[in-house]
Amino acid sequence: MSLSNTHWGAERIGAMLRSCRTIHFIGVGGVSMCSLAEITLHDGMHVSGSDRTDSERLDRLRRLGADICIGHNTACVQGADAVVYTVAIGEENPEYQAALHAGKPLISRADYLGYLMMRYRTRIGVAGMNGKSTTTAMCAQILQNAGDPTVFCGAELTALGGAPCRIGQGREQMVFEACEYMDSFLDFNPTMAVLLNIGMDHVDYFHSMEQIRGSFLRFAQRTGEDGCIVANADDPELMRAMEPYRGRTYTFGLRRPADFQAADLTAVHGCRRFTFCHRGEPVCRIALRQPGEFQVVNALAAASAAFLCGAFPEQIADGLNAFPGVHRRMEYRGTLNGAAVYDDYAHHPSAIEVTLAGAREMGYRRVLCAYQPHTYSRTAGLFREFTHAFDRCDRVYFADIYAARERNESGVSSRRLAEAVGARAVYCGDLQTLADTLCREAGEGDLLIIMGAGDIENVFGLLPLQPSPNPAH
């Protein structure tokens, strides 16, 4: 069973934590949780944490002074004054149960982040079904040129040496990724909500587009009377959701009239160059290093938010032109039998489609995709959409579904998905079989994308990759 979010609010959490000296994090190895642990250490508090497996993130926390347990057991929480947990853990988690029975304050990850962000004057929250991590990272890169922001991202940032967060010395700006799963973002209080797109996802929680539109509207409304939203004018569902919003609204887009737009678009190996414009007036020229038209949308969102925060044209241009990308977002990993190999986190049909469309523009002989579906509920609920998501690749190789927090109650499988996709699909099953198949089939002139949000990145340890310079650069 998954835990629900508490939505306690910053004031109540502040009162709960006033006398606390040690905070324990259940699942501290997660990208967001390790960031929260790091800022807690930075605040001078003692941190302990636990996770199922060891990782480089946990090593980083150890170096910063945290006490880390591998495995979940009741002893881990004995010395803690309060416990922060992620809603992805099960209610039966022994540490959660021990803290509950001991009467220790139990705070959800989103609640705790919502509490921490209230110390910052400007709070930029990036929300959307796709593109959150990249847009957050782009915005952070620009704002670092203009000031000293604190950054919380849902992915490891290349520009920060693989860290998912940056802790600024001041309390002026914070840019953060706002996840919609289980309405976690309704714990946050942005002063600016950057809204990328909405669509059907997380079908274990969201049951209709009406529910999703309502959640995104409530997130936008949390900006308050003095806040604003920066919304994608090209997304009709998003704009429909924002119709009741009464605060200041700024828009960006490629196709519909908007406050911020891209003009004079050109492409080099799939990577776009364009002029960033505000109300028809040129601001600066941008040359992106990541392929695909959807990256222009992400860049427009980030540039618009930074412009509204007072960033100068040269700071926007320098930030985006130097942006190196985000871990597992079309991240180049080397070559396999002469094929260029990239790593990507896409796991929603629309994200898969735009990523493969961008890959198709890079000029390779074939585009191959190795994909691991993420959760049974998403695969079953969006099954029809998944059958068309791979139309832009020449061959797709399916690993078994990554269960995450779920049991298979629908009977869906990767084998069924491969059969539905048709002749271009190959069902591989386990990661070793997937790796063996890729070694046989990838070759010179191919682009191979290893894609998914589960443990599919472990396949890289099974492939004889050769290091070589990124051909896109």
C-alpha cells in the first residue's frame, strides 16, 4: 500500500521541528530525498537516512556527515526526532511503522520541501507531465549567471557535477521541480509557476483529465495574489485548465500567439537555433546543444521565467548556449559496435514520441530504442498510446515492466506490448537478454537509445561500450 500525502503546511511543520536536532529520511537515496537531506545538513542539523541499496548519492551524504543505513529496519529511526518519508514507500515499511508507534513526527517529502522553500523570497516551481527536470536545470543555469539561486531538481545535473541540488548562500531565489504525482505539488507555495504541459498519466492516482486540470489549476493558484504563472500557450489542455486563474499570466509558445516566442528557427543535427523574443522584440540568440523541437519549448519556458526575474539577455543566452543537459535526458554514453548510444528517462508515451522525433533528426542510418515500461498501471492505462509511441524508431526492444510500487493486477506485460507494436518490436524480457540482443543488432551508423525510468540503466554495465566524443557536439 502506498502512503498518502499529508499536506500539513509550512507553519505546522516548523512548529513540529522547532525542538528537533536529528531528522531521519526513509528512502534517502532518491534524487529528491538526498537533496532534502543535504540542505538539512547545511542548516546544521544531524541527518540519518536509509535505503534499500547503496549508491554514489549515499556516499556523497556520508561525506557531508550523514549517518546512512542500508536496508530498512526499526533501529534506523531510534535516534531520530522526526522522520521524512517519500509517498512511494509502503505503509508497512518497518521504519515508518516504528516512527508512527513511537509518536515521532512523520513528514512527507513534498511537505518538507514545501516548508523549506518558504525561506526564499522568489520561488519558481516548474510543473508539467514532461520536461520538468530539463526546464528546471535550464532555468537554474541562467539564474546562476544572474545570482545565487538554490536549486532542487528531480534529476542529477551535469552542470553541478552530477548533484541534483545547489544550495545558494542567500535567501533570494529558489527554483524547484514540482512533481504532480499524488498531488505532491500542492504542498508547495511558488511565487511563479512555470507550466509546461498536461496529459493523462499516473493513472493509479489520476482518473480523468478533469482531475488533472483541477490539480494543475490549484497548483497555479498557490502562487497567491502577488504571484504569476508562465504557461505554454501551445498546450490546449493546459490553457483550458488555467482559464479560471485570476493572477498575472504570461505565455510562451512556438505556434500560438504568446508573450515569449522563438523566431528564425534553424536546426543543426537536430539541435535548434532561434531568437528568443518578448512581445515581438528580439532578446537574444540561442543555440541549443540538445536535439528536438521540444527542447525549444523547454528553453522558452526557462528563458521566460528568468527574463521575468530580471535576467539580462546575455545571461539568458550564455546560460542556454552552455547548457550541457541533464543526467539520463538524451545523455551520450559512448558507442556499441559503432552505434552512438544515448541514455534517456522518457517513460510516458508523449515524452517517448518527442524524444524519438528529435533522435530521428540527428541524421543516423537507423534509430533503435531499448525500452523498459515503468509500472503496470501506466502501461495498462496508456496501452494504446504506447503502441504508437515508437513509430519514429526503426526497431524497439522491450524489457519486462519495472513494477516499482505496484502489483500486476491487469495482466499487462511487455510481451503483449511488443506484439501490439508489431513488426518493429522485439520482446527481450530480462536485462541480460536485452543486452545480448543489442550487442547483436546495433551497428555502425545507428543511434541507440536506452530508455525508461526503472532500473534499465543497469544494462549499461552489461554492454561493452567504447568511450568516444559525443558526435552531436
